[in-house]
Amino acid sequence: MKPRWSRVRGLRGLCQRENPALRGGRRDPGRATPRIAVDEGDVLPGALRIVRQLRPAWEPAAVKTKLFTDGITNKLVACYTDEGMADAVLVRVYGRKTELLVDRETELRNFQVLRAHGCAPDLYCAFQNGLCYQFLPGIALGPDHVRDPCIFRLVAREMARVHAIHANGSLPRPMLWQKLHKYLTLVKTDLSPDVPSPQALEQELLWMKETLPPLGSPVVLCHNDLLCKNIIYDRTRGPGES
């Protein structure tokens, strides 16, 4: 049995099927390619619009939807016709202003690498403010699951696989400090009174930058959003299956 990721990012160029009309700004000489955006406040109409182009053989009246509510910033909806959701397509809409912290193009490139190593699902298309990708059956983990030795060992094994990936043979560069500085810049005016001041946080960051590099810990490809609900566990798979 192997855990799989539910919110793995885009895999442009390695998808089973990509509709050129949904590439969010990339022009196909043979057809119009409008920049499709989905309203994050009302995702179902936009998601169904995308699925109609992605699955033109589906009868619109037969398409069912399921909205997942575990996400903190993104909106996620499944569109399917099979009662068991075997043919489900996931449409993920980015949360508002998340692009201020997350570089979406870099995210797509990173997950091209993940998909090539069997650590991510297939991408069907990328649109202006989200992705449409393969549904992976299973259950989203909770705190009780990750206390189970059988499951947390599987999670550790999968993370070790990710950490062992070398991105296109290039030398890895740490993004930790850059991302932390950017995050502090974005939130410093909105910190709760219970949180240390921006100056105190900057001092802690400086201490980390001075203390951690001499330890010689390797720089590796990381998930960086490993909440329990971001891990899908498929109990039907055998221990040796990928």
C-alpha cells in the first residue's frame, strides 16, 4: 500500500492528454485559445466548462460533481460520470493572491520532475488560475492515520523517494531563505498580537541562516505543504506497488 499526493502540482508536458485550448495564454495556430479562469467564489460553472472541453463525449446531464472542503486556500472539485468516481477529473482553483508567494511556473516544472518519477498524477490541462488533473482513489489522511506505524512508514518511504530526486541533473539550490523572507514581507503588516514582532522573526531567521548551513544537511526536493489531508492513502494497493 502506498500513499499518494492529492494536491500535487501541475505536470505540463507529461500529461496523458492536454487540451491546447486550455493552456492559459499559449496559442495554438489552429484554434482560438481563450484564457479560461474559474471564479473561486463559484467554482462549479467554471469547472464544468473546462470538463466539457476536456471530456466532450460526456453527456452534460450525466456529469456529477463533488466539492472537497479540506483545502485551506485552494478550491478543489471532482467531475465524473461513473458512480465509483473511476473516471473523475479534478479541477483545482488557486486561492486568491497565492501567486504572491507561489511561483506557478516553477511549480509546474518541479512536478514535471515528480511525475516522471511516479510521484504525481497526470495533468490534463492548466488554465489561467488552476489545474485539471487525474483523480487518485483513496482516503485523505488525518492525525489518527499518521500515528499508525504502517502508514507513517509508507509516508516516510514516499518522502524519501521525493528527496532522492535530482531535478534534471542540476545542482539543487536552497529556496528556504528566499521564501521565508518573501513570506515575512507579505505578512508583516497582518500579524496577530500573539505572534512575535516582524523584527523578532527577522532575527530568528538570521539565526537560522547562520546556524543551519554549517550542519551540512543536504539540499533536496521537498513537498513543502505536507499537511495530513495532502496525502492520499490507497489501502487496496499492495506494499510493493507504486
